Amino acid sequence: MRRILLSGLFPLLLLACTTNNVKEDDSLRTYFDSNGVTGCFAMFNNGHNDFIVYNLSRYRDSSYTPASTFKIVNSLIGIQTGKISDENMVIKWDGIVRPNADWNKDLSMKEAFAVSAVPYYQEVARRIGHDTMKRWIDSLGYGNRDISGPIDSFWLNNTLKIKPDEELGLVKKLYFDQLPFFHRTQEIVKNVMLREQNSNYKLSYKTGYGIRENGDRIGWIVGWIEENRHPYFFVLNLESADKNTDMKPLRLKVLKEILSHLGFFNGKK
């Protein structure tokens, strides 16, 4: 593990981390190499201002389609504008049979978030509309702010792009109720992000899966893990040129391998 000193050179990094002390942890490379992917990982320990990162340049400088991690923001805007009444609001299935069977039914927002139902959130985006969506994206300073693609696919087709650092900064602000949305809006989204809970930890996250312009597969997981009521914020970004890479289960596998390596899941952090 190598400690470096950032001297204010990287303003985007400071969205996620308020300290200039950043530790590069190259030992995490093994979890990428052993799974046949490249990428980056970062974690911020809010209580101690400890920040670790693997592949700093990718984390800090490279932008990618947010894919379904954008459902965090789509949910926030949808609730704030009243297009989503609450997590129980159902949107009827349009009758189109899609490869993901979990999408082929009426879904509440909570269900759609859990199964990452693209059709549900495409309809939410259409109801929000381009102008309102753009105002909120600009207000948040989200990624490159480019939603010039179709209103129901700009977060999927490499129009909108975001850096891993910005993803981490967003969920940190969400956790602490620091985004420009009502408290109720942020609480609903935080609650639907909770995916695992037991006596040792709570794990909250949103996944994403996309394809770059060059055909590479991109995988995301962004969120936080809590032990003893203390949050640790993380972002994982994966990439594979192999079209046969099953990125959806792989991203969670890599995340849990890294979190285990860092001492999580035992309630002792």
C-alpha cells in the first residue's frame, strides 16, 4: 500500500473525500486480475477520513456511461417532481416481453430498483421530460451533464458519462442528506438501496452494466457498507473486452472479495 499526498490538484476527488491523504492500495489488483477484468476501486471511511483507492488515474480521470447507477438520480428527480409518488408507486407493464423475466410484470419503484428494471425508469424519465431532467442534472453537476440523447436512453448509450470519483461523491452526499432534494426524497432512495442487512452489517448499493463505444463491457457498484452504525462509501468500476464476461454476478463477487479483504462482514470495523 502506498500513501500519496494530494495537494488540491484533483477537485473532483474532493467531492468524495475531504482529506488530502490518499492511500493507493495495489494489493487490490489481485481481485481484478483473478477475475479477468480491469478497473478501479475506492473507499472512503468517513469517521477517520481514510481514503483508499486502487488505480487512481482511472478513478479520478476516466468517464463512463453510468448505466443503471443513474437510477439513483432518476429516482431522486422522479420523487422530487412528483412523477414517482413513493417507493410503492406501480407502473404497469407495457406487455413487451424482454429477456429479463423480472421486468415482464407490473412493478413498484422499490421492485424496479431492486431488479434494475430499465423499462420502468425509461417511463419515469419520459414523464420527467427533457427540460426538467436537464435542470436537475445541471444542478447536481452530474458527470458531463450531457443528456442530448433520447430522454429514455441517454444514461445507457454513452451520451451521459460520469467518473468513479463523482459516483462516490454522489452517494456520500445522499447518505448525509446533502443533495438538493427534500429529506423525504433522499430517505426513500436510501431505503431502496439497502440490499443486505444482518447483525454484522448493512450493505446498500446500486449496480450498473453498460457497453462502451469500443464494445467493452462496463460494470458498476456504488454505495456504502455500515458496521456498528459507521458508514464506509465505495465505488467499484470494472471493464472487460471479453463479450462473454458475465458482468452482472461478477461485479458483486469482486466487491465482496475486496470488502472481505478489507475486514468487513464480521461486525468488527
